[in-house]
Amino acid sequence: MPATDELTVLANATRYLFRSILLVRHVDLSAPTPCPDWDLRGLLRHVRTSLEYVTDVLVVREIHNAAGSDPKREAGTDPVASIRAGIVDLLLAWTSVPTADRWCEVWGRTLPARIVVYVAALEMVLHAWDIAQACGTDRPIPTDLASALLRVSPPLAQAGVAGHAFAKPIAVSMTATPSDRLLALFGRRRICLA
């Protein structure tokens, strides 16, 4: 399978997230998600904060603290519109500051900028799946996108489990789809769909 560059992965992750947030309706905001600590409203806020954080990392190239939420931005803001704006900001940051041969510092660790882009794509894809689940829809991750993310995900998943950011991996069958393998790697379980 040929290697996929991070721009293609980011574009495909963005498309997948956009399609998932189209499922969100106001009545869904208190719905449970596969993330046990968040309802849909909380998950949407988390996605926006994550997009903002990764955008800051790419632009500033050095982040020591988690991005704080801006109360002015959050007050009365449509969470879906906020995520759309966050996606645009991330794409503008990525395209205006090339990642080739660039390094970013995140909490004292130096990472290639392209890995930061893969982390952003992974964050978008996993939470896009979570959002769809909360909206009562099972949206498998597209095979090419899931396969590309599986190539870079094992060390990210291990670091996430060690830092308590992700659930432990779930065993899947050898014949599981790339989507199911990626979700299992990050401890994702389907919720009861309405």
C-alpha cells in the first residue's frame, strides 16, 4: 500500500468530520457519546478546543500549556459553526506554514510538524465517529483514511493510554475492517444507536 502524505490524510479527515457534524441537531446536544465523560455538547466543545490547540502548535511551533477556551467565543456560539471555523483555521495554518523539515515543541517534546498534522487528523476522525454515534448513525471511517492513520497510530495510541487520554485497545478479529481496527486501537466502543 503506498504511503499517504499528511495533506491527503488531513483533507480526508476534514471531509469525514464535516459530514459527521452535518448530523448534529440541537436536540442531540445532550445525547451520550462513546466518550463516557462527555455528552455531545461537551464533545463538540472538546473538538473545537483540540482544533484550536493544534492550529496554535503549527503556527507558534511551541506550546507548553493546553489551549484555554475563550469565554467570548464560547458564549452563545453554535458548536457546529465553531467546529467549522476551527477546521478552516487549521487548514489555513497547515497550508500557510509548510510542515516539511519543521519541528514543533509540545509540552517539552519536539515533534516533526507532519506528526502534529497526523495527530490533528486522528483527533478529527475519532471524534467525527463519536459524533455520528451520538447522533444515532454508524459511519465507518473510510478505508483509505483508516488505513493511512493505522500506519502512524500505534505509538500515538500507546502514548495516549499511558497519559490516560485514550481507553485501552480492544481486541478485534483478524478480518476486521481498517475502520474497526483503528477504532479498537483507541478503545472505541459503539453505543446503542437510536
